[in-house]
Amino acid sequence: MEKGNEEIIVLSQRKKHFKINNWAYIFIVPFFISFIFFQLIPLCQTIYYSFTEYYYGQMTGTVGPNWNNFQNFISILNPSAVGYGGFWKYLGNTLILWICGALPQFIIALVLAVWFTDNRLKIKGSRFFKTVIYMPNLMMASALGYLFMVMVLPSGPIFDLFLNLGWINETFRFLEDEVWVRILIVLMNFLMWFGNTTLQLMSGIMGISDDVFESARLDGASAMRTFRSVTFPLLKPIFVYVFITSLIGGIQLFDTAYFLTSRGGGPNGTSYTLMMYLYEMIPNKNYGMAGALSVILFIITGVLSIVVFRTITPHNDAMKDEKKTKAKRRIWLRCSNNYGETLGYESKFIDK
């Protein structure tokens, strides 16, 4: 009788678990529906349009979509193509702006993350400082771009400050200088994102057990040695995630450069990014070329992300490590052959 009751209880629990799973599937159905209609289908259409001649002209009307194989990709990647030869220049601009902004961003974010999470420093007002460094991330890029543009205009406070210090003259214009335009764009992106990067790295450091840091302190490790040998190796998974997301954001750089340069991309197009190039094709309704450029951006982002992941992420293979250890043990036993024979266990370990 007791056995029958136990079976009934198990069956009821399984039935209840089955019903809970059904409700879970029902709750995730809206996500899959929205993903299919708003992301997957447009993505497939973009890939299809990239292989077609498809644009809308005011005089000629709609042309296409007509299949033209890889002609769109050839036109974009060909430096001498009329109207589309600027891809490599815009790619270089994008990478320069991202690298110049990412390096100081990660260095300062790592330093701040270590300082804020170090119990030995006991920084006072750390919550206030965390709030302050994250606040620029809450601002819209358009508002920040217009703010910087107003500040560096001849009537702005930064222009007046530099003029009074004698660093510039009255004829100088920040937004007409190639170097200064890039510096301002890099500075805006740095202010917007270094706080977010700091908090993400802090969360990674706080996920490391305090016992590890305590062991390092007991062994007499300095702060720099602890960071190099303990903190950063254990932080690498989070660091790779933050680095790849920063890379994706750098490739998609658009808003700050667009609003600061009033849609012109700076003097001589030195701040014209790939996303600005793509945005230019959309109002012109050249859907085929826009699709091809989108696919190229997707490939570049994927390749760079894989390279970063394979380069930085630690790859620990227990089987390979065990084989290397066994090989070293065999070599050591062969070198001490006479000693092993006297103890009578040499052949036992070598065979295994």
C-alpha cells in the first residue's frame, strides 16, 4: 500500500512539473515571435538584398530586386569604384576612433575597478564616485554631441579658455581641424562608456572569492603581483565579454561623430565612419548596396570577435595537461633509470 502511494505521489509530481514546463514555454513564445518577425526575417531579407540590384529612384522609380551576384560587394570593396571607393578610408577612420578610445577606457576602468573593490584601500564615498562616473552613460549621444559642439564653437567656453591661455588664435576652429575633431569624438565616447565598463569589471572582480586574495596577501604578494597573477587571470572571461561588446560598439560608431560634425564627418572625411556610410545609402534608397555593406560589417565584426576571443580567452584542456604531465614523468623516470631499477618500480611507471 505504501509503495502504491509513493508511485501516486511521484506521478503527481511529474504531472505538476510537466505543467510548469508548459507555462515556461508559453512565457517565452512572445520573445521568439518578436525575434522572428523583427530580427530574423529582416536579417534574411538584408542578406538577400545584398546580392541584388535594388534601389528606388525619384525619376526612374523602383528598380529590382534583380539578382546580380557579388556586384554590390565588388563595388563597395573596390577603391577605384565611383561613389563607393571610400570604404577602406571609412573603415580606417572607424578603427582609429575605436582604438584611441578603447585603450584609455580599459586602462582607467581596470584601475578604478581594482581600487573600488580593494578592501585594503577603503575608499570613502565610493558609491558617490560610482554614480558620478556612470552618469554620462545615461545621456543621449545626440545631446552630448550638441553639447560638445556648442562648447568648442567660437562663442563657447572651451574656445574662450584656450584663447585666453594663448593656445589658439581667433581664426582657429576646433571642428575644422582633423586632429581635434577626432579627439573630441574619442573623448565623448570615453565619457559615455568608461563608467559602464568600470562597473562591469567591478562585478567580475567581486565574483572572485576573497579567499584567493587572502592567500595572495599571506604569501606576501604585492598589489601589482596580485593583480597580474590572480585578479586579471580570473577576470579574463568578463574582460573578454566587455572587450568584444566594446569592439562591436566601436564598429557601429555613429551618433557622436554624426552630431558633432553636423552630418559631414569632419574635415576631409577624417571622422566619417562605416555606419555613417551605411546611413547615407538608406536615404538614397539603395537597398542592395546597403545590404551588402551590412553583411560586410557583420563579417568584420564576427572575424574580429573570434580573433579577440581566441587570443585573450584562456583555453584549459585537462586531457592535454595530463598527457604533458605523463610525458614529463616518463622522461624523468628514464633519466633516473638506475635509481628506479634499484627500487623495483621503474618499469611499472614507464609502462603506464
